[in-house]
Amino acid sequence: MQSHLLALALGAAIGLSSGLPSAALAQAPGGAQVVQAPGGAQLTGAPIGDWRGGPVADPNGKFVYCVAENRFDNKLALVFARNPNGETNILIGIPGAGMTQGTKFPMSVRVDETLRRNFTAVAMEPDLLVVPTGKDDELYEGMRKGSRLIMQGPTDTAIFQLRGTAKALGDLRSCVQQGVSGGGPKPGAQGGAKPVAVILPEGLRALLDAAGLRQAVPLSLANVPEDRRPADFAWRLGPVFGGVRGHRAPPDADFATLTTNYLDALKQRCGGEFNADPAAVETLPRVTLRTAMVTCTPPEGKINVAILFFKSQDNVFNVFFHEASDADVELARKARDGLTQVVRKLGSEQPPQAGQPAPPASPPAQN
């Protein structure tokens, strides 16, 4: 359940920077931008780690589509999204691209030089290209069994080694079948959210992975007005909705007061019976943290929220939350406790000596 309980006014929404270098860009006809390697050379990349993904639901919990994604050592990300109609989108994440949303340009898609298709790519978000491929089973099987995916725009080319896609795309197809049989939209149904994949910043994804949350599926908030977004970044762990918000607190702000004010704001928004159970504040060498468990019982049903608060040395106040029904509350607790363990370990490290850089205790906030 994606509740509005956590859509708080914590000041301006300040996200978490990825720390990834921006890809070089080339100007394409019509103002669109595509990936460009230095000197116009091809950008070839191998996947980093395992493919991850799963089902994505709309704000009402209704199944919409499934995704499989991986990052590559050419600093790009590759995402496959498939809906109940059997239509597949290929998405390329380009950190820091700054593309103009909605621009379109021709894109050639090849697999091992044996399959070739011509499509139209769209800049869905400033750092995300989307290539709708429709119901092309031959191309899908080619990507599942092939060795290289070659994406060529008007000026330059990105090549992705397809290691692991046999399982990833097989699982993606099964995910959609399970989503449909579980009560999601039936093939051919009209309406529903438009499939949009989103790439979490690398620092945030690394934190989730370290906490044992590798299966977190990013959720797009692009269609939610900024003043109504429940988080800067959001994800889903099966039936659990998770997210993070952060803002730079005044240097003299009291951490306990920040957490209390946040819980008070939740109470005001609850609209039903409310209970908050915050733990004691922990002050460590590099971070101050606190956990809490919140329950809210409005007329439409009970909500449980497992929360981790922490403030880093640069005064960034972060709130990680995982929201669930009673049936899944232990999964929300486990997610929170995994994050707490990682932050506690990082925050317990002694500051480095003068002149030595300190590893971040939390993902850095954007200015």
C-alpha cells in the first residue's frame, strides 16, 4: 500500500547524488542526446553483479509490469520492462545526461549482428532513454540467448554484453505471468500506469545492497507532483513500500527534536488512531541515529511503518521508511534493521586523520 502518510513537508525535497561520472553526450537531430564515447568510439560494457528486478504495482497495489535491470562497467544501466500485453521496453540509464524530456530520435537495435530492428527512442527522463520494442518475440529471444546488444543512435553506439540475460529475461517473462494470474491486469486490458523504469542512485543502491535489500525494485515518482511525493526515492520489496527522504538540517539542530517533529507530523496526517514507539538516540563517532515503529489506523485500514532516522556529519537528516500491512510488518522491520546495521557500522568508524578522506556515512544530499 503506497500511503500518503509519509508525504511530509520536510522543506525542499533534496535527493541523494549518485556519485557516478556523467556520460559524454552527443547532440542528435531534433535536439535529442545520445551516448557518446570520447572521440566517437563505441562504449562497450559488461554487467556488474547479478540482474535484479521483479513486479511493479501502481499506488493502489495493482500489478502493472515487471522489470529486470543491471549496471554496466561503462557507467550505463540497462533495464528491460515487460507488461501483461507481452510488450517489452529497453531502457538505458545515463547518469547525469540532462536530456530534454520527450525528445525522440532513431535507434538501431542489434543482437550479435544477426538480428536488427529500427525503433524510435524517447528521452523519458533526463537520464533515461526508452526504446519501445512492442511484441517482438524474436528480438526478445535473441536478447535472452545472445551475447551482445548493440544500441546505435544517430552518432554513437553503446554495446552491452548480455551475460546473465538467459535467466533474467526468463524470470522477467515468468514474473509477468505470475503478476497476471495474481489478479493484475489481463492481457489486452486497457488503462493502467504507463511503464516507466527508474534507476536508483549508485550510493543509495549500494546502501540497500549492503543491508540485504538487493531485490528492491525502484519506483518512478515522475508522475507525482513534487509537493505530494512521499519520498525522494522509492522502491518496493514485494508487498512492502520503501523510500527515503533527506534534507540538510541547520548546524545547531537537535537530532532528537528533528525526529520528534517528524513523528508529530505523521500523527497529524494519520487521520485515525496513532502510535509511535521511538528507540533511544544513538550517538556514534560519525553519525547520530534512531529507529522507530509507527502504526496508524485510518478508516481505510491499518498502516505499519518501520523508520530509521540518521544524521551524518555534514548535517544531512535522512529518513528511511518501510511501510506494510500487519501481514508483512516483519518484512518492513527486517528491511529497517538491515539498514540500521549498515549505518551503525559506518557511523562507528573513527574519523580519519587530517588530510585523509572519510568514507560517507550516508548517501550525500544534493545541493
